[in-house]
Amino acid sequence: MLTRIALALAVLAPLSSLQALDQGEARHLLTRTGFGPTPDEIAELLPLTREQAVDAILAKNRTTNRLAPPEWCNVPLADNAAQRQAEEKSWKGLSEQERQTKSNERESRDRKRGVELKAWWYREMAATDSPLTERMVLFWHNHFTSSLTTVYDPRLMWEQDQLFRSQALGNFATLLTAIPYDPAMFIYLDSNSNINYRPNENFAREVMELFTVGEGFYTEADIKEAARSLSGYKIDEATGRPALSERFHDTEWKTVLGHKGLLDADQIMKILMEREERVAIHICEKLWQEFVSETIDAKDVYKIAAVFYKSKYDVKKAVRAVLLHPKFWDADARGTLIRSPVEMLVGTIRQLDLPVDDYAKVVEMGRALGEDILDPPNVRGWKGGSAWISTHSLLARREIFSAIAGGSLGNPNGKHRKADADTPAAGGEMAGEAMAPAAGAKDPKDKSAKDTAKDKKSDDKKADAKSEASSDKPAAGPHPDRGQWIPDARKQGTEGVQLAVHLLLPIDPVTPMDKDADLDRALKQLLTDPAYNLK
Amino acid sequence: MQRRDFLRLCGYSSLAMMFPGVAFAGDPPKTVSIDWKRSVVLIELRGGNDGLNTVVPYADPAYAKARPAVAIPAGDVLKLDKQFGLNPVMGAMLPAWKDGDLAIVHAVGYDHPNRSHFRGIDIWNSGSKADEMQGDGWAARVMSKAQGVPDDLLAHSIILGYDKTTAYGGFGPLYGDALRNIIMNGPDGFIREARAMKKAESQTKNPALQQVLKVQADINASGERMAELVAKAPALKGKFPKGQLGDFLQTTAKLIIAGAVVPMYKLTIDGFDTHSNQRERQDKLLTEVSEGLGALREALMAGGAWDRTLVGTYSEFGRRVSENGSKGTDHGTAAPHFLTGGKVKGGFIGAPPSLTELNDGDLVHTNDFRSLYMTMAQEWWGYSDYFLSQKGVKALGCIKA
């Protein structure tokens, strides 16, 4: 099958698939698999053919984070669970009012940490050398949804991030098998209240409808029986993860999708994975919509699904097949997908090399734009695609991106890029406090950048007051000169403006560029052009 | 809509691929619509309003017994009948009660109630079952299917009270596809923002760009329409209370009287999570609600718009029957809700809750919360499709022909 597809591709694909990419193709590949391409990212791909370029992007995949997370993420799960339990226990003797105060205190600590975690993720996305990894972590976050609002404990959402990250382009079966044991999911879909004498169907329903086979490929009876099979999991003190507790488990016989047995979570996941064709189609439809088009052609997707399930759910192989599909490369396909808020925010930060002083601001922007990461609206996640565009969201996009163009996240000037955001976490051992973006802690501002800034913002003062002394961090990141194109283009007049247009937009701007506009005015116009919403 | 359609298409085509020779029929085409000229004003009492101190079962000795510090003395209650009376701060709602256009729906709730604010309001917003998560809001499901969208639609909904705070969270029952929802604190801000959105045109064939430009054009049009409507709105009768809810209700009244085509206004008043010092805090909020609704009624009656308006309240849960140790009440279950409007048949609806036969200390509901939505969608808007996952929910039958 694989070879047949490869052959079919070779026959169908125009000659250009064997030639080196042109600028537009490189940009297209990068924007669809990442956030917003930078000139150096484009330059890296230019000598390569389509296949080489796709493989180069896939080869950069990461399975761990690059930047150190907030410090509290490093507390082992079991210790974290024990700590929280001890906290609750210590409230027992207190009066109702004191107990309320304690619980409010914990809630506000959790909320603060939640923002820290979200800010960390934005920072990671802005700094990463593998944007595709981040896009896939977002993809799984939007597939196996959980939300901080429901889960409460941010430590558990961090655990889930690590799971998604480890399998971002890994193996779907591994991911699915781990999901019933993911502590955040355990809370999010009410598995903690699914017990033998009162089953809760929430997880059983979503695992079929959303995570695996999809609507229409199971019966209500399957859900009832699966819920009973999944009953009685409780958090194990030794690991901080769900484990089967016989006392609450329904030990009767059950039949799920035709399989009869004394079923438990592992067996349910196995039974679902055996519906390989259906599961693969479901996942590949989503990948197709993520990367190629909102319109699904069943035949195209089926071919990719076949690659997926024959490889025993190798995500990288499926994504590769998607990215090498001729429809992905169709010149008319450029700019026909809507960018998500995160893609626009992170893309803008990367392309303009914005020296973001406080990523909590970016978190707030994402939330206002309708994509509050780690807090999806409901179990179906964000609808994405054309659903990003609404009366409200377009007004919010205009307002926020005008503000960014006006310097609300710092001025677009690569020379003054902040040093420490690019410092990688050393060999899996995450650096300590100095690097952990504690909430409220602002990064040092570059004085010279500030002095030359035209659009000084009042919050600079705040940032200065709270800044930490970490300016001795080395400036060496993977792209120390990511923003160098801006001062360069600024010197080149009309040509510089053209460069910015081609970098920032997938198609021509809707509002024609003013011939005499200088680069800074052009950037402002481009960030609010209707075409900036597209990828 | 578009997305759902092709998802369905591909679902069917992959089915067809797996079972060749078997025909799969799509849903039979069916035209459903709503009466676009009729508005629902939905007011969220955020935080979980205590129903027992709103509509007080003053004659039941179990009430005072369960709430030594929080109960409202029987003598203070504004008596509606021999069993129930309104919180004494709610006098502004008495005219509607006396005129028979205020309905009080007893003990609204659902099976296996959830006591979390977030999950609770999620269930209320989507109209789902307790152990199920539905993607869209109930009103969005209704409106995105409603055909015959009029040209002069200002918006499917105007959401007051979430401006600049959160996007999807604020949509609540209106979260869904392809709806024109306006989130604002007041018309001036919206008009200004809509005007700041530059008009843009293109002959493009790119569907994504077409969509962006279409929505931008809608915004431009809504901004101008809103400006016209506000300009022609008359001065309002009725004394609206100070505060955000009063302002929101005033905006709502103006737009409705001016003839804005907006099927739903969604307003929020926050602060009902009264774990401590409930009397003082809740009374203040209920004063705002009651005076606001009283003024809205007066204004709409004077403006000839009361008959095309249906007002309803909702909240994520009620509160426990027994008070806690902080002169407050904790998260509970069922609570009464109000329905009022020119076409509402006033009076109590459904059986009152028992204060002694409790479920784990909580009231057992007597009215399904989704029956409020059926009343709004089916009886009020004339929407004929069934939109709930729970089978067999009926409208309350409290709308006059």
C-alpha cells in the first residue's frame, strides 16, 4: 500500500515536487506546520525538495520541552497528590469560615499556577526549534481535551502536557492506552465518580465518540457496558495515578463492541484500537483538516488512514502522508485555512521577534481571542477552522493585533531580543528558579531597546520594577538573529516592505500597500489585513 | 454549519465505503425557523442563587428551622399565596405578579445535579444531561438551524457583561457555529469598534478569505444599524437601578423598543455565591434584579414591546436547605426561576419542593431545567425541531397565544 501510494504520488505530482522548493512553497509548508515562518526557517528549506523539506521538519520533532517549566511542575505526582490530601486533611478541624478561607487560598494559588503554566507554554512555543511539535501538542490537547477550570490542579495538566509531548508525533496507541491513567483526564471526564453501584458514562461516551471510533460506530449499550468496565478506578497513593480498586469496580460480565469478558480499562482501549480502520479514519480526518483543508475528500483521507493503521498508529507516518499529499501543495490552497489565535500570536512573536516581557499578557490575549490554552470550552475542544471567525472574534483580532503592532508586546526589532527566553533547558534537567517564569516576574528589559522605542508603553515601568537579574544569561539560542530581517528591511524602502508582505501574508494583502509606507507603518497595516487571518 | 455538513458527509461516505451496496439516507430535509421578531432576555444569576430566600416558603416550619440565621422572617416576606412569598427587597416585581404576567417555576433542576460552578453552568448552558458534555449551547443549536434569517438581523444575540473578559465563556447558551453574537458592555463601544474595522472588499475565490470579508461586512453593517437604532430609541420610562445590570437592561430596552432584530439578549449579574453573610449580599443583588425587571417591564410596556419580549432567569444551581456556620449557604441543587413578559401566563408552575424529603440535604427538583428552554424555543419562538439529548422534555405551557 505504501509503495502504491508513493508511486501514485510520484505520478500525480507535478515535476516541481522533485525540484527545490521556491519561496512560496517553503513559506506554505512552514506556516501550515508551524506558526509563522521566519526568514531563516525559509532559507533552511529552500535547497530541499518537498519530500526532503517535509522530512527535515519531521526530523526536528521533540519529545520533551525545551524551556524549564515552573518549578512546582517538578514535584512528583504522588507527592503532589499527598500534599493536596494533607492540605485537605488539615482543614478538617477548622470552622466553616476558616475552611472556606483555606480552600479559597488554594484556589487562588492554583489559578496563579495555571497562568504560569499557560505562560510557560506560550514561551515554549515562541522559543521552540520544532514548531510542528507544538502544533501536535496543541492537536492532542484539542483531541483528548481536559481543562484547568475543571481539573483545578495545574500539576496534573503539566503531566498531561508531558504525555502529549512524548507522543506528539509518536504512537497513537501508546497515547490512547495511557489516557485512562492520565490524572487530569480522570478528573475532567468524571472517572473519579464512576463506581460500580452508580456508573458515570462521561469518559466511556467521549472515548468512543471523540477519541476513537467517532459518532455512529457504537451503540448506547456499548457505552453503558464500557462505563461499567471503566468503573472503580481510584487515585493510587503510591503513583498519584488512577488504578483499579476492586471495591468499586463492576466485576460482572460485559459486552462492548461485540467483545464479551470481565473487561477493564486496558481491554476497552484495546477493543477500540482494534477498530483500526474506523479509528484511523477519524484521526486522519482531523489531521487533514488541521493541515490541508476543511473540506474532506473521503478517498484522500482513506489512503492516509491506511498508512496510519498499517503502521500500527505511527503518527509521524500519517502526518508525513498528509504533508506530501498533492492537495497540500496545490498553489490555490495557499491561504485557504483560518489561523487559530495561538498560531497568530506565536507566529507574530516569532516573525517580528517581539521581546515579550510578560507572557501572561499573551495568555490573556489568547483568552480574549477565544483560545484560552489548557482551558478548552468543552470536551469537544475548539471547533477551529472557519469557526474561529465570528463577529466577536474579528473585532477582538483587530483590536489585539493593532495593539501588538503598536508595541503592546514590545517593538519589532530583532536586535534587542531578550536573552534568556532562548536558553534551552540543559539535557532534560530543567534549570531552577531563575529560569522558571514565576507568575508576575518580568524579564529584564533591554535599556537601549527601550530608549529607542517609539511606542513606549506604561507597563514598561512595571516590568522594570519586577525584573530579575538574569541578564548574564547567554544570548545564544537557535535563532539569535531571527528578527534581523526587520532592521535590514527597514533600510530597503519599498523592497523591504515587499519582503514583509511575502513573509507575513500567504496571499496578497486585501488592502493594497501604500507605496510610500515605511516598514513600521506597513507592519501595522499587515497585522490587521484580513489576509493575516489566513494560512 | 458548513463544517458540520461536510463532517456529516464524510461520515456517510466512509460508512458507505465500509459497507458497499448499503444505502445510507441523510436526514430528510426539514425547514425550521423561529419568530425573529420575538426576543428572549436571559439573565444569568451567576454564582448559584439561593432560591429559598428568593421565593420564600415562609409557611413551612422546616424553612426557619433549617436556617436560624439566614431565614427571612415570615412577617417580612411579600406574600404571593399562603405558602410562598418574595424576598422583601423584591417589591418591584409585584406589579407583574398582580397583573398576571410573572410566572414562577418551582424547583428547577435535573437528575444527579452537579455542584461545581463551572460544570454546573456548562450543563445549564448546553442543556445536557449531568453525565454528558455537549459542545454547543442550547440556544446556539436552535438558532444555527433556524432558517430564513432576516436581512435586518442586528445579531443573533447581544451578550452584555462579558466584554473583554473571556470569549467562549461569555457565549454560554450561544456558544456555537456561524452565529452573529455581539459581546459588549454598551452600544457605544460596539459602534466605535465596528467603525474602526476598515471596510475591505476583494473579488477573491478563496473561501476562507470570503468568510473573513463577509463577517467584516456584517460587523460594518451591524455597527451602522446599531447606531441608527440607538439614535431613534425614545427616552425610556421606568426607573432602572444603578449598577451594571441596570445599565444592561436599559440598553436591552432601548434596542427592543427601537425594533432591533435580536432573538436573544443574554445578561449576567455576578455575586450569588453567598457562602457567608448571605442576607446582606443576596438582598443587594435581588434588589438590582427586581428593580431592573420592574423598570424593564415598565419601559417595554410604554414602548409597546412587552408583548414581544420574554424574560427568564437561570443560575448554575440553588443552594442547600440548611445554612452553614458563616451565615451563608453552600452549593445546592434545585431553585425557582422567573419567566415574565407580556404573553406570559402568570402564577406558580409545577409542584413546590419538599423541605423535608431531601436528597443528601438538598432539594429534589420538580421541574426539568430544559423545560424552560423548550418554553422559549418551542412556545415562544415557534421552533419545531427537538434540540435536546434528554428525551421527552416538554414546554411549560405558560405562553398565551
